Amino acid sequence: MKLFDTSPELLESPANASKDRLPVGNSFGWDFESLQRYQANHFRDLYVSEAVLEHEVQKVFGSSWLFVAVTDELPESGSFITLTLLGVPMAIVNQGNGQLKCFRNICSHRGMTLLSGSGKLGTHITCQYHQWSFNRQGDLVRIPQPDQFFGVELSELSLGSVAVEVWHEMIFVRMSENGPDFLEWISEMQGRLGAFLDGPLVEVGKVQYSVNCNWKFLVENHLDVYHLWYLHAKSLNAFDHRSFEWESLGDNWWSYEPLKASKNNLGGLPWIPDRDRVGIGAHLLFPNLMMVTTGDYFATYDAYPISPNETRITLRLRAEPGTDGETLISMVRSFLAEDIAACEALQSSTGYGGFGVGPLASTHERPLRNFHRSLRRHSGKPAGKLA
Ligand code: FES
Ligand SMILES: [Fe+2]
């Protein structure tokens, strides 16, 4: 048996899949050198190692656009939220001109945390320790007793800001100065989901919880077409998996499958194309934002790593105003529970030193391989300076 796949990179399109066969035991295309570059010695380290996670934070998450909040959380000029992102305390502030700013929530004097929770700023952010004052853009504007700080340039002591962008009310932040241009990165997904997301959707539910598995198991599961027939034999029986379509959009991923003809009934969102009203789409914004489009709602759930074997999921649902969000959340959550149980079982298997991956379905598991190829590609890029 060949332990690692050393064949040239394979074509991505399902239409071309019959032209090649993934070798037995391909381990998603990892070989010894790429594992070493990823701070791993064995395949299982990808799911259990602190060093691997640290590498991913720097190289993969740091240089990617991460979904962190929605604009409803920052409704007016001066509204702010705080969050810890990749270990760094950050704040996002509504600038009042349609712009958001995201900067370190750490005083540039002695490192005091400046803001907590969420709320509305006055004109300034003033540190409680020695009352250095910053404006809403994060620029240092006042130091008490300036004669004590002769030669200090205020302009060099602003709160380090990072790139922030909004796509259909979703706020994305990129922590590293290096990374893809937002509009280029999102453009193909916008082409596919733009009409869907243009409608009057509002957030009707949000829940956050943690699960006991590596974040990548959740993403792999989301990309796995093969399991739909089996793990979800009952819960997804209404869908015609044979007609499943998917496409790689760079590192991102789009998919669609229709309801079985006998079960056709239009979903409730009136502005979306008929095709979307009788089907379901699962999509990924690399690395960790999973999205689902249905005839009735739009769901996002991001897999944010807490440790190698613990991941925080934030599940958000958007639907028409007046939708019963609580019922919808519990329905989606109970469906996701099937996937999470499988991912947690895989995590348990990583206790076995020889944990690996056998032959993969040629088209139905190809997206998992593409995901790992994207991880390797990010791993080889310069890390860039994190916030
Ligand atoms: S730590 Fe903020 S002013 Fe001193
Ligand atoms: Fe699933």
C-alpha cells in the first residue's frame, strides 16, 4: 500500500474525476515534507498538536478573512463590540460614516485592556490606568503630563488596526497585513449567493457552543458529499444526492442539491430563484466559515479553534422578519448534532498513533482533499505581521 500520494495535483472538477483515481491511503495529499512544514511529524498531529494549531493560527487564520460579527451588533455611530481573535483582544467601532474600524483593544502605554463588552463610545476611549486617550479611530490623542514623555510621538502609538470588510451585513476581519484582497476573494461567492442574500433577511437566532473535536474535522464533514446518503439517511432523505453539484472557487467552495422530484415544494423566501427554493446549498468560505442556503433561511456556523481538540461553533440563522428563530435554531442544531457526533468520534480515534485516511471517493470526497491542499498552500506563504 502506498502510504502517501505523491502524484501531481489532480484536477478539481467532478467532471474530470473519472480520469484519475485517488491512490489508496492518500492522507489528503500530505507527504512527510508538507507535514514537517506544518509543524507535524505524523498525519494525526494535524488534529492533536498544539504546534500545528499555533502554525495554523499564524499562517492560515491570520492571513484569511474571518467572519466575526454582523452589522446589527454595531447599529449607530460610536457603537462598539469587543472580541478576542487569534488570542488578541480586539475592538470594532462604528465610525458613523458607513465605515468600521477594527483595532487592538490594548493600551499602547502598559497594555491595559481598554474596552469591555459592547456599547456606545463617547468621543474618546480613555484608559482607566493612566488616562491615555484615543479617538474612535484608535489614534492616541492625549497623554496626561506630556512633559514626562518628552520626544514621544503620539502618532506612533495608535492602537494597531487591521483590515475589516462587510459582505451582506457580515463583518470580516483579516488579522495579518498579508492576505487576499477582500473583493477578489468574495467575488465568485457573491456571484452565486448575491441574489439570495440581497433579500430582507434578518438574524432570527444565534447560539454559541463548543464541541470536542479539531476544527478541521467539522470543515471536512461540511465538504463531505459521500456521508449524506449514510450518516443522514433519515434526516436528509428528502434530497437527491445523486444530483449534488459542487465547485471550487479558489479556496472557497459552493454546492447545491435539489429536493427529490416527488418532494418538491417551494421554500418560503419569495425573492430567490425557483431553483434555490427547491434545493439546499452548502458552502465554505475558507478556512472555517460554513454556510447553508435553503428555501427558508440562511445559516452560518464558523468553527473557531479553542485548542487542538476543542472548537467553538457560532451558529447564526437569518430568515424573513417574524420567523420563529428559536424553533429554527433547535431544528438546525439537532441536524448538526449528527455531524458533530461523527466529528467527536473521529477525534477519539486520533488517540491511535496510526490514525490516517484510506481511499477517498473520487468526486464525493474530492472537496476534502482540495481543502487540505489549500491548508498546505497557506502554510507555505510568509506569515505576515499579526495585529
Ligand atoms: S496602561 Fe493605559 S494609560 Fe497606562
Ligand atoms: Fe452532515
